[in-house]
Amino acid sequence: MMSNRIYQSITEKKKAGKKSFAVLIDPDKVDDAKISELAELTALAEVDYLLVGGSLVISNHLDEVVMQIKQQSNIPVILFPGTSSQITPHADALLYLSLISGRNPELLIGQHVISAPAVRKSGLEIISTGYMVIDGGAPTTVSYISNATPIPSNKNEIAMCTAMAGEMLGMKLIYMDAGSGAQKSITESMISKVAGVIDVPLVIGGGIADPEKAYRNCKAGADLIVVGNAIEKDASLIMEMSAAVHSVPLRV
Ligand code: 1GP
């Protein structure tokens, strides 16, 4: 039986009204020293999850990067693959992404069909994720690579209907992403509208550059905040970001 441990931890935190914080590690941008630094800082900051991936992973050392992280950290490692080749059995779970905001059949189902046997064989916990790219103000790697138009940042209704459809199709997470390094992160109004129409956990990422923004996104309805770029530039932000997310008062 496939484990359900990581997903359960996400939903249990959501049920308890607790917000979670994940650091996104791009395997192209880390070496051994960086991994050690990140392992130490994320443990101190009580980061909930480590996401590993990127829309364009050029280097070929995903296995080694994940093994290194696992050796040095007890925080669960979740793969966030840009393509179906970015899979390693050394992680704990895989966000099994279907790009439901786009109309590119390859990223909705095509790549999944091709990689299904390898994904199953990996033994990873699979978390079916409705992935929604929201316009972040500039074409990002994900929108270019995916050849799919992002949802306009002011079209809350489209985002709401897309998330609802994803949930009704059985997806266990909805991940709204403005793209790595987005100029404009997702608006709080879109986050709160989408959070209001789904029961599954809502993941928010893309261009979150300061702890206040992370805090406000959680207040608006995000359950899990993902930050990559800002932390690549300044690793000391891990502590402040994690503290901000964890300081959001419990919903009663
Ligand atoms: C990108 O949501 C992630 O897919 C994180 O974005 O790198 O801008 O934090 P940043």
C-alpha cells in the first residue's frame, strides 16, 4: 500500500488551522555546502516541508541532491517536478501535477501516461495536485515551457472554477503558482476566493519575497506557502518567513 503520511500531515495541519511553510530547492542551484547550510537553517526555523524541483532542471544530479538532503535533514522532501523525468525514489513524496489552468494536453495527462510505470515503481507517496499558473506580470520559465497561457491575475472567477473542477476531479491539493521569481505574486483576493470554494489544502507560491506577504497570504486562505527565489538570494529569510507563517492565529 502506498503511504499517505505526508498528505495526511498536510491535511491534519489544515484541519487544526495551522499554516505550513515549504522551502523550494532548485537542484540546479545547490552544491554540498549550500545543502548543509539549508539543512541547518530549515531545521532551526522548523520548516514543514522541502520541495525539490524546478521547471527547467539542467543538471543531472537530482538523485544526489535529494540523497544529500535526506542525509542531513529530517524534514520531509517532496518532489515538485517540472518534467516527468525529474523523479527520484529517494524523496518522500511527489506532487503529481496536472496543469489544469492550461490547455496543453501533454501537461494535463500526456506526460503522466508515459511516466506512469516509472512513477508507480518509485514507491513514492503520490499526491495528485491541480497545478494552476497565475499571471505573475512577466513570462516565467513555467509559462514558457508549458506553452500554456496563465490565468490572468484579476480573473478570480476563472481561478475559482478551475480549482473547483480540480477538486471535483479528485485532486488532493490545489497549487496556485505565479511562477518562480514572479514580479507580482498572487493577489490576496484571488487566494481568499479560491480558498472559499475548495476543501482540499491550498498551496501558494511564486514571487513571495517578504515575511509580511507570506503572512497575509496565509490569512487570506493559503494553507502552505512555498518560497524559492527570495531564499536563494538571502537564506536568512528562512527564519523570518517560517516564523511569519507559523504565527498566523489558529482559525476557530
Ligand atoms: C515556483 O512557487 C514556486 O514554482 C516558488 O516561487 O521561486 O518565486 O519563490 P519563487
